[in-house]
Amino acid sequence: MDQSITPNRPNYGILAVLMVGAFIAFLNNTLLNIALPSIMADLQVGTATVQWLTTGFMLVNGIIIPITAYLIQKYSVRRLFITAMGLFTIGTIVAGTSYVFPLLLTGRMLQASGTAIMMPLLMNVMLISFPIEKRGTAMGVLGLILMAAPAIGPTTSGWIVEHYHWRMLFHFVTPIAITILLLGIFLLKDKKGKVDLRFDIFSLVLSSIGFGGILYGFSSAGNMGWNNPIVYLAVSIGIVSLIFFIMRQSKLERPMLNFGIYKYPMFALSSAISMVLNMAMFSGMLLLPIYVQTIRGISPFDAGLMMLPGALAMAFMSPITGRLFDKFGGRALAIIGLSITTVTTYLFSTISLETTYNYLMMLNAVRMLGISMVMMPVSTNGLNQLPTRFYPHGTAMNNTLNQVSGAIGTALLVTIMSTRTTSVAKTMTADLVEVSEAALAEIQMLAMLNGINFSFFISTFIAALALLLALFIKRAKQAEDPLEIEKKATVERG
């Protein structure tokens, strides 16, 4: 292990540079969504095409994140950070100066490749920098920084797009990214000795097709519908490739992504809870903007403002949650947090055309408060059980599964909403002989509201499943490394 990063002497300079880099990368992720209509008009592309700015970003993440376990073991923090920040900075400059869509997409994918390396790298450094008893507080500070980005992102983006050209979103980030890259070059000094670790190209191919296929299939299902052959073909190929990938990893002496980490029960449980909660969480992130903008006609900027208190509550609760985790463990926090999440998700299933703006803002804030009590504590508790050697694999696995569960949750909820909206609209118009355009528009709006309510109702059961799983959480203690056990046994026999 590098001497500048140990549990005894955390290097706060290194951590600060890494955190600021991760913050700007995460901020960038949330800036673009509100600008999509402006990009469509300016570059003359349709909805299906412009969605690739989001889908492509997610696919690159899904392909690169599983490789980060290998990269973290092979290369120094300095080298990986400079590579990640360099790719992100180049991507930001390319995107900000692009006047055709393919160039904008290229810039976006370069940004994604940098972001994909950044998060697992930062989490791994946090894990090896702090002992288990202080890790909750450290992860809480990390959560504050990372959750502050989505808190200010949509509102900042709405203001910039309203007053300036959409390219200003990238021009705004560029000087900050260059500054952080230069800080990384001059301040990060850690070195890594030569590591005898070979890269398995076939594993990369299987991983890319596996995770990439699943992500593409589920993210496309929301737009294309489940009847489209591309959707189930992509998901099927992805699942088959993933099975072969897992089988290959189990046979390799030094796997690219070690699935043996699921032998540790608290990690396996935390992984399951995080995936289920991610799916439920996306209901609010996805359905609420559709409701406030499409049904209620609230402007994108006001919609962003409505989501702001929830994101801020999530950010500022993170350090408090971290301290509570160190003191009481993850079980109590997860049970309380998931109870709040389940109840508030159910209340969202009862919203109507008369529900007030302030009520929606308050309900979303309380829901985000509940989620903030679960995400980081549950994830940290699971990682705490892993031997140090498995940290890169644990962080890579968690980040990959967050991408996958997000895509599955989005596809599932969009499908439920669309199916319910169509069936309710058919029922409402079945007995009508003639329907005016105004009446048809009103029926469609009521049907969509019903679809959104029903999707939130299904999300309630998903959140309740996570709550049920949380009952089995125990405070994790770091397990002994199998290699160390084997070494001791060899010494005793010798």
C-alpha cells in the first residue's frame, strides 16, 4: 500500500483534490438534462437521437466501471486521477465547442470515461485512508460533496439555459476542470511499485457486452417499448455474456472483477438493498418531473427549484448520517430511513391535479431525507466486511450495479406508467361516441396522472422490499483475508 494513504495518516490534500474532481464530474452529470430541448432545436435532432447524450454516458460508465478494480490495483492514484480528469477535461472542451451532434456525443462519452474512473477511485482511497470506526463520518463528508452536485445542478442549469446558450454549461465547467487537473498534477505525489497483474482482454469483451447490453436494453425499453426486438435482443445477449463473464472470473487466478466478494454476507445484503432502493428512488427522479412539467405545466426552472430542498436535505444529512453510522451501525438507520421512504413513496401515489407545489416540495424533501439515511450507511457497512485486498472489487461492483439497477428501475417504471396510462385512457373513452380535442387532451392528462400514481404505488412495494431486507443487517467486522489464513496455515505446518 502506498505510504501517503494509510489508515493511520490520511492525506487530506489528496482527498480534497479527489473530492473536488468528483464533485465537478457529478455536477456535470446533472447539468445537461434541462438543456436537451435547446440542444434538439439548435442541432436539429430528434428526441431519440438527443437521448444518446444520456444513454451513451451511461453505457460508457457501465463498460469502464467494472475495469476500475483492475486499474486501481495496477496503477497509482496520481496516474488514474490525472487520466480520469484529463479525459473529462478534453471531453468538456470538445462538447463545448461542438456544432454538430456526433462531436457533442464524442465529448460527452469522453467525459463519461473520466467520471467512470473517478468515483470507484475516490471510494477506494476513502476506504484505505480511514479505519472502520471512523469510516462512516468520512463517507458522510464524501456524501455531502457528491450529493451537493445534483442539488445545485438542475437549478444552475435552468438559470444558465434561460439566460445564455446551452454551450455555456460546458464553458462554465472547463476552467474549473483544468484547474483541478493542474492541482492533481502538482499535488498528487504517490507512486506505485511494479504490479504483476495481467489484463484479460476476453474478460473485458464479455464485461462490455454483458453490462453494456443490459444497460442499453433496459434504457431503450422506456423509449422503444418492450415489443421492440432490439430491446429483448440486447438484454438477452447482455445476460448470456454476463453469465460467461462471471464463469470466466471464477476460473482466473487474478480476476478482473472478483465475484467472490459475494461470499461475505453483509456485502451481498448491502448490494441487494442498494439495488432495490435505487429502483425505488428513480420513481421520484423520473416521475415527479413528468408530473410537474407535463401535467401541471410548471416551468423547468421552477421544477428544478421544487427538487432543490430534497437534494439539499440529502446532502446536508450525509455527514450527520455518517456520524450516526459510526455510533449505532447501519441497521437502525436503514430501518428508519426505509420506513420514511416507503411511507412518502405511498403518499406520492395519492397526488392529484390539486396537490399544491409546497406539499410536493416538502414530501420530496422528506423522502430524500429517508433515502440519505440508507444509501451511504448500507453501502459502507457492506464494504467494511471485505478484506482490504477486495476493496477495489467492492467499489467497482457497487458502482456498476447502481448503473444497472437505475436502468432497470427506469425501464420498469416507464413501462408501468405507459401501460397504465394507455389502459385507463381506453377505459375512459370506451363508451364515448364523439370526443372533442379538448376533452381528449383532458382524458389523456387524467390517464397519465393515474399511470404516475400507479407507478409510485408499485415503487412503494419495491421500497418495502428493501425495508424487509434491512431487518437482516448486522454491524460488519472486517473478515480475515483468505490469503492471510492460507499463509498462517503454511507457516504453522512448516
